[in-house]
Amino acid sequence: MSDEAFVTLVASDNYVLGGLTLAYSLRETNTQRKLVCLVTHKVSQTIRDRLAAAFDEVVAVSELNSNDSVNLDLLCRPELGITFTKLFIWKLTQYKKTVFLDADTLVLKNVDELFDREEFSAAPDVGWPDCFNSGVFVCVPNLDTFHELVELSENTGSFDGGDQGLLNEYFCDWSTKDIHKHLPFVFNLNANATYFYAPAYKRYGKDAKIVHFIGAAKPWMHARDANGVLHADNAEHLVEHLDLWWACHDRHVQDINLPQSFYPEEYV
Amino acid sequence: MSDEAFVTLVASDNYVLGGLTLAYSLRETNTQRKLVCLVTHKVSQTIRDRLAAAFDEVVAVSELNSNDSVNLDLLCRPELGITFTKLFIWKLTQYKKTVFLDADTLVLKNVDELFDREEFSAAPDVGWPDCFNSGVFVCVPNLDTFHELVELSENTGSFDGGDQGLLNEYFCDWSTKDIHKHLPFVFNLNANATYFYAPAYKRYGKDAKIVHFIGAAKPWMHARDANGVLHADNAEHLVEHLDLWWACHDRHVQDINLPQSFYPEEYV
Ligand SMILES: O=c1ccn([C@@H]2O[C@H](COP(=O)(O)OP(=O)(O)O)[C@@H](O)[C@H]2O)c(=O)[nH]1
Ligand SMILES: O=c1ccn([C@@H]2O[C@H](COP(=O)(O)OP(=O)(O)O)[C@@H](O)[C@H]2O)c(=O)[nH]1
Ligand SMILES: [Mn+2]
Ligand SMILES: [Mn+2]
């Protein structure tokens, strides 16, 4: 299946730990698909070399940015304009089909079955569930689509200042047209769902396939103390999944010895 | 259309203000359907008389209760066992089709088109969006369904201790089978969505048809001061919708002069 690939984006150094851990989590599930990482000029050559050891392909792309501070402020996430860079996945026409995964996702079980889905498949967003969450989606690289998306971003913009608002605008019949394009929520499980609706998590959470650490505080930003114990203040409900993320990191990424500046300060 | 009805439930006195305001909000949209209110023995005759002035029919039913404190505690809503009483809607076989509306919903625009949908139609829940929210749903009264639901409640129970967990267990193919059974989110707009995903609310909120005040603090529990000004501490994001609820209340329910004990203490 060399013509199908999982693709992520590391648009800045502070998501490198996410991208690397994601790649190894995919490898641990014995995926039969290629792994691709998009990077921008903000990612140094040394870091690209580290990514190249984990991914089959590291593709340099230019940075796309919404620069839409008004809507990003509404979202309380000023840093997300840069997520427009995701659109470059549609330029990977060497692949027949691709699955995008945010760098803050962790794959728990083999998800190669995602390639059975069509463009555009995604799971609902918890904030406004007639919108899909754009952290996990299935798409078909195509230059026309790429150009239409870039055009839409320039003419209409994104209602949330990030890629999610733009993609929901473009694939606007997602919520009404075809149920098969609704990925089950367990393919993009918001890590906070354990808290939002605890009984449903208890009932369905065992089927989790991909967990998504949505929000400003990413797993690699939660400090651990010298004994490796996690200090997840205000995030107790995340600990189960944070532990899985760090365990995967420790199995594969620890040895890479990234500069200490990539990690949060140790808790003392 | 005398064989189709909107149905709500007032299982206890503290939801009477909700039920009455909901009924008048429906009347203001010139609905062509009947309005039915289910009540239990907990609702006094005086109050039933008031409800009978607003609804076409007030139907006394017995109380069903999950008595499932374990799962209700997970939900942080110990009071919701009583919502099993909703199941009595399936006994209203004098109607060909019914639309259930929680007593904490407010109808903003005519929603008679809901009767074009089939059983079982509902909108996604924000907590776990592969589950539907059971505050608004379309169903077909049928004694077999009623008995199967009661049986399921006795044998398997509800994963959240309330009607929502039970109904999701029963109509378990809702998330995967038929997109037409997914009501648009604007037919059951979680009032907190204004906060959860503000840019989406800004983009799509103008289409809101039914707003649902999910959570422990209902509109009628937010005190107003002597000038009618709302004091919505920690709920600023709700004020727009709370104001609409109180405006409808003031137009129709104020004159009924319910005992002062139904209202929160005045703010001084
Ligand atoms: O500074 C940034 C912001 C975002 N991203 C990429 O864009 C994705 C979407 O952003 P994020 O996951 O932070 O958004 P959220 O899921 O929290 O809404 C990330 O996972 C990364 O792949 C990045 O590389 N650098
Ligand atoms: O003590 C109660 C609790 C619930 N209900 C009815 O059951 C519905 C569901 O409960 P609620 O709306 O409080 O649940 P939520 O929407 O907050 O999950 C209410 O709207 C009422 O119709 C009631 O009459 N008395
Ligand atoms: Mn993400
Ligand atoms: Mn409700």
C-alpha cells in the first residue's frame, strides 16, 4: 500500500515531540501505510533528520497562515493561524489517498481501515457537532482541491481562523449528506471527553483508536518530576491518556535525546 | 394535524416554569400541532390546571426512576433518574407521531418540519457526539417499543443513569445508519455552545431553532433583581438565551402568578 499514507504536520519546533510520538504509535500498530511529515522552514535541519528517522518521508512546504487574529481570539488560540499549512496534504499527489492526523494525536490501535473511507471523512467536533473536527480526516490529494481551498481561504477566510473553520466551510455538506463520511468518534477521541460525559466514556471508551489532545496544553507540556511522575494540574481527567502518550514517547523518542529545551522544566 | 403532538415532561414542580414557557414559545411560532404535557403524582392539581391552560392535553403518568446513583454520580446529576418517565411518550398512541422536548428547551422558530422526520431522529450530544442528546427527539408512539424500553431499563439499565443512556442503548445504530435521523444541531442547540466553540456559534448560531439549557442551573434558577435584570454569575455566555427565555416567560407566564416559591430569591 505504498500509494496511501498517514500525514501529519510539524509546522514549528514545539510540535516535534508530538509528531515523533505519533509516528512511533502508528508503527507500533503495524500499519501497512507510509508515514509522511510536512514541515515548514521553522523546523531546523537537525530536527528534520530526527523526523526522517521516524517517518518514511519528510516534505518541506511553505507556511500558510490565516493571520486572522479576530476569530483566533474568539477561539482563545492565537497560535492556530499556522494550521492552514495542513492544506498542503492535497498536494501529495504521489499518494492516492491520505489520512491526516494532528501532531497531538496518539494512535492506540491499528487504523488502516480508515483508507476504506472516502474524501471527505472526519469525526464530529464536540464544540459544535455539526462541524467535524479537523484533527483526523481522510482525503484524496488533488491539485484542484488544493487551489480551491487556498482560494477560499483568501476570499472567504475561516470562521475560526484555523484550518477547521475553512475545511468545514468547504466540505459544508458533511453533516447532512452521507453517514459513511462520519468517522466514529473513537477515531478522534477528544481526550477531554473522559470529563465531558464520563458515563459515555465508561461505556464506549474501551473502543478508543485515536486519542486527540485538543487544547492549548499538549502532553509534552505537562511536566514530569525526576521519577517520571506526571504533574497534570487541572487535568486529572487526562492522566490515563497522558500516561499512554508518555509511555510511547519513552519507548521510542527518549533515546533520540532531543535538546532539553523541547521539554517542560522538570518539576522539583 | 391533530394526530401529531409536541410532548414534554413535568415530573416535578421545579420544572413547571420550564414546561409553561416552552408551551408558550411553541404557540408563539404558530405551531399547527397539539401540545401535550406528561405529569407525575408529584405535580399538584392546582399546577396541573395551570398547565392545562397552556397545553392541549395534560396526561398523568406514573413515575419511572432508574434509581441508579452510581452512574448518576458519574454524570454529577443525581436528580436525573426520574427522566425515565419520558418513556411514557411511547404510550401516547392516540398520536401517529410525536416530538419530545425537554422542559428546559425554548423554541425560537417554527419547527413543525420535525414531523417530516422518522423515528428515531435526534441531534448529537456535545459530550460524546456519537450519542444523541435526548432533550429533543422524534418518535412514533407504540406499545411494543414502550415495553421493550422498560424491559431494557430493567435488564441492562442506562449507562448514564438517565433516559439518554437508555435511549442511546436502544437506538444504538443512530450514529452509523441514516444521516436523515441526525437532526441539525440548531434543533437542539446546547446553550453552552456559545462558549464551547464561539466561532461556530457566530457562524451558525443565527439559524438556532430550539435552544436547550442543559445542566443543573436552569433559566428559572437564575435570579433577577427588582428591575428584572438577570444575575447570571459564571454564565455570562448564556445571557443572550436566558434573556429570550425570560422574555417569553414575562409575556405569558408572569400573569399566571405561580406561588413565589417557584422562583429564585430576588437579588438585592
Ligand atoms: O504552532 C503550531 C500549531 C499547530 N501545528 C500543527 O497543527 C495541528 C493543529 O493544531 P492543534 O493540534 O494545536 O489544534 P487543536 O487540536 O488543539 O485544536 C497540530 O496538531 C500540529 O500538527 C503546528 O505544527 N505548530
Ligand atoms: O426533576 C426533574 C428532572 C427532569 N425532569 C424532566 O426531564 C427532563 C430532562 O432533565 P434535564 O433537562 O434536567 O436534563 P439535562 O438536559 O440538563 O441533561 C427535564 O427537561 C424535564 O422535562 C423533570 O420534570 N423533573
Ligand atoms: Mn490537535
Ligand atoms: Mn434538558
